[in-house]
Amino acid sequence: MAKRTGHRHRASALHLELPATSANLGPAFDAAAVALDLYITVDTNAATEFSIAATGRDQEICGRMENHLILTTYREILQANRAEITPLHLTVKNEIPIGKGCGSSAAARLAGIALANHFGKLGWSDAQIVGEASRREHHADNASACWMGGLTVACMSDDGEVQVAQVRVKGRWPLLLAVPDQALSTEEARWALPATYSRADAVTNIQNSLLLLAALTEGRPDLLRTAVQDRIHEPYRAALCPLLSCLRELRGKPGILGTALSGAGPAVLVFLDPQAGAEKTRRMLGAHLAQAGLEAELLLTHISQRGGKS
């Protein structure tokens, strides 16, 4: 959410709230994502020099000046557009797990782009903002959901053109995000994927992706168990994401509709039965992980309709 305050004679302060996102959603690899109700909040004022005050999750990373993704993106955008680089003071409050497959890099890049657009007076549209973030992310799913909110489907062509659609979700979709201690870089997760796939795997993923879209837009939780199954990326990333195989064992158990790797992992997104008690299901998941000798932070969440542009 972007709000502007301040005097007319200079660029006013800017308030941003950008949500975490979960991309891929099982079979919809590099094509779909949802915004979650976990946010990074950035309050920004023009200053005499760059500085950051950070609180919340991963405070040390968020407050480190060197190679800070928000500020690096901000400077690069302004330099590319030959605009003046105004020094900024950022006050950052973060709830998004960093490096865990929850869209933290997309949120940071979008924050940097929004700051450049505002303080550099670039006049960019939402489409330009999402397009720039998508090209920097090398795919458009996280960027589109983070900026627009809700469920988005996105496509980026070979020439960098981005097409995005926001899809209205029907019904209640409680979610649980299982977040391990260790991070996983997107680059490492990409290296785990094969160069080619069989026709059978490709067809199955197309079918399940369309079934997933139907489940979410028609409010059909009964379709989730099949709809979230994937053959394109999860089988190859499972060794890097030990929570996935463990939580998959619970698919079909009371309270659980399906599981999917969140983004490139290692976090796992669990679709919960809206008719069951979410807290009871969370305790059951925690006990199952403990029995397997695994630990994770279990965050109850839901699809958020609020994106960065709201």
C-alpha cells in the first residue's frame, strides 16, 4: 500500500506495505502466485545521506546498508532513467521470511522501484512497475501478486513483455506456511531442475494448473488434493526442501487439503480445510514434524487482497 505525505515543494514521504507471496502453487510453475498477509512496511523520507532503521524479522539483513536490495534497485532505476538520486532514510518493519521462498526479493525490488518512481517523479504505471520487477526477478509471478494482491497469473515473453491477470478467488482459503530455519537461494533451486521434461509430465501439470484455477475461482476445496500435485519442479527440489516430503504425508488427513512448495522453497504452503479448526491443524502438523525430527515455524495466514499498489 502506497501513501504519500509531506509538502508540495519537494517529493513527499512515502509509505509502502508489500505482502509476502507464494508462487508456483504446485503445478503452476512460474505462472501463478498468491499474496499472503505478511508484510514488509517501508516508511521513507528524503535525507542528507542514505540510512536504514530496521525492526522485525531478519532485522540484521534488512538494516544492512551494503548491497541492500531496496536501495540498490532504487539507485539503478534512477541511474537508468537519468534522474537525480535523492538520499533516503528508510524505516523498515519486516514480517516476510527472507530467502525461504516467500517472495522477499520481489517485495524488496518492488519497494525500490516504487521509491524511484516516487522520488524520481518517473510517472510509471502499475504495468511498468510490475514489468520492471518481473524482468529483474526473471519471472512475473511473485512480482505481480506482490504489487496487485490476491491471486495473479502472469506470463513473461522472451522479449521481456509481461502480461498479468488478477483472478478473483471464491470462498475462504485458510493457509499455513511452514518455514524452516535454513534459507535456499533461488539460483540453487533452479540448478536442481532438469533441462527437459516428458510429454506426460507437461500434460499433467497443464491439467492440474487449470484444475487449481477452477478450484480457487469456484470455491471447490475438494479439488485441491489433485490440483496441487506437480511434476515439473517439486520432485527435483524435494532433496533441498526436507519439509516438503514430510508434510506431503499428511495430504488427505483431516484439516489438510494439499501441500505445495512455496516459491522455490524451502518453505511449504499448506492449504487448510476451512471447515476444520486451523489452530488444531497447526498443532497436528507441528507434532508430525517433531516426530520426523524436523523443525519449522508454522504461520497461519490467508490470501490477502492487499498488494503494494493498494
